[in-house]
Amino acid sequence: MKKIMKGYVFRLYPNDKQIELIEKSFGCSRYIYNYFLGKNKNYINSYNVIKEIPNLIKEKEWLSEVDSCLLRCSIFNLEDSFKRYSKGLSEYPKFKSKTKTRPSYRTNNITSTYKGKTYNSISIDLENRVIKLPKLKEVKIRGYRNLNQINGKIINATIYKEAGKYYVSICVEQYITIPKLIPTKIIGIDLGIKDLIITSDGETIENKHIIEKYEKKLKGLNRWLSRSKPGSKNRYKIIKKLQTVYKKIKNARKYLIHSISKKLVTDNDIIVTEKLKINEMVQNKNLSKKIYDASWYELIRQLEYKSKWRNKKFYQIETYYPSSQICSRCGYQEKKVKDLNIRKWECPNCTNINNRDINASINIMFEGIKIYMRKGIELQVS
């Protein structure tokens, strides 16, 4: 058995009173984050800062209208932002804007026991399609039509607003059974822009270029947005339309990446890909948009955690391994193939005709076999 954290996202259908409270919660969460960011410039200890909340509530009585747990969660989020900055993983924390930041707040599930009964501040009933949230009580939800119940313990819930619609994302702690597996099939994957994936089996998965389908619409909406007056109703309508388009793009990418990663992990026991330095690659202005649209980082992330859940192996070879230059038949390295315009080349040593991308994926697969064998030997020695 292995403990994992899994997320479920549901569409919320709050009534007018619940919408009013959700909007107040967004504002209070943002206010707490900005207040303590302005007060502390370098680092905060969340447990010390939380002690200041009662005095702050006395000064700002409207903070008492919302769930007190979300105020503490805002401080935890700020502490995490400072930690990421100190480790060089992100920029210095910025103040949250009312208009430019996606409105959201997080609240934790508090468990208590009374007269032998256990009560949770967050619970979900998929048969009646409702979720119970602190202060909001029961809210109608929609999503996961084929799911009758969620097994595991709810840790927290994040409520957010996107394109004028409300959503809740719940984090659930679950235990899964990891199957015993003897690897029998390995696959190497070469990531690209024209074709999203080229496998060592010779299969290619087309890149949908999702952003290109909506590019014309986005340009038109952004043009209207630049002409609209700040604070006007028309500007709000255009922003909402823009958010709707971006939501469609996000959902299309999400569906594509999940379907690809699921198929690859289901059909193979060892998956090998290259370790890409995406932050460096996007510095190329001609390719940055296409690289972001390809969602390589998300694909690799999903392959990694889905492999762990099924006890399958996922490896990444070194970034600068010359997979395209090495002949997959004889191992000869042809340095002329550094030129990206060369899509096919004949090996001077064995005269094998190599397709650049398929040849690279085969070499990636061979490197994966070496990693697997090396790790097996290390386990035997230890």
C-alpha cells in the first residue's frame, strides 16, 4: 500500500448568498496575503504570524465574516512563496491584484469527534451531488458522472473563479495497492514540436497546436480589450470572453496530455525520455510559444507520477546526450546531424538510413535499458 495525494475538480453552483460569501472570502484571503507581505520583506514564520490574526480581526471586523481557516491558509501560502524564492525556484512574492490574479482561497478539512461521532468541516456526497464547505454549508456540484464516491480522507479544498464560473478542487489522501511487476516492454520517447511524441516503436503522436486554433479569436478580443475603457461593463464582458477562450485551451491541453500519458503508461513497463531544460529553450522567441503549447513539462510530470502509481519505471537521460547524432544500428556518431534541418541521414559506417526523430527515440530507449540494468546491479550489491 502506498499513500498518494489526488485532486478532484468540481463545478460549483452556489446560490446568491453563497456567491456573496465566496467573493468576500476571495477578498479576505487576498488582503491577508498582501498585508503580511507588506509587513515582512524577507521571510515569515507562519505559526508566529498566525498569532497576530485575532488582533487584526478586531481592527478589521469584516474578516470575521469568512472561514477563519482560509486566513491561516493565506499565511501558509505566503510562507511557501518565500521558501520558493529563497531556494531560487520562483521570483520574489508579488502583491495579489484584484483584477489580474485569479480569485481563489484554500481551506483545510478540520476533523472533530463528539459523542463517538466523527465530523468533518469538508465532506462530499456524490449521490446527491453536493459538497459541504465551511461557512457555505451545502453547495451543488457537477463533475465525475461515473464516480459514486471518493475513497480517502479530504485534506483541503480550494475554491476559485474562472471565466465567471466557480470551481472547487479537493485534495484527497488515498492509499493504493502497488502491483508487483516484472518489466517486459520498454519504450523510448523523443519529444518534438511538429510531432509531439515520436516513439522507439516508430509511432508518432501529432501535436494538435491547440493555441493556433484560437489565435485569431484571441487577437481580436485583445484588440477590443485595449480599446475598452477601464472599469466599464464592456471591458468586463471582454475579459470574461477571454477567460472562456483560455479555459477552452487549458481543457483541450489537459485532455490531450492525460490521454497520451495514460496510454503510454498502460502499454509499457519502462518509459524513457530526455531531460529537457525547458526554461532555457523558451528563451528562443521563435519557438517559445510552440514549446509552451506542447506542454512538455506537464507530460513528463504525468508520466512520472502515473508510472509510480503502477510500479512502472520512468527514466530521463542526460540533457546533452547526442541521441540524434548516434546511429542506432552501429553506434557511430555523425556530428553533422547537429543541424536541425537534417531530418534523414545515412550512416557512413554501416550505410543505415536513419530518420532523425525515430533514431533519437531508439537511442533514448537503449540508454534507458542501461539505466535499468545499472540500478538492478546496484540493488544486488547493496
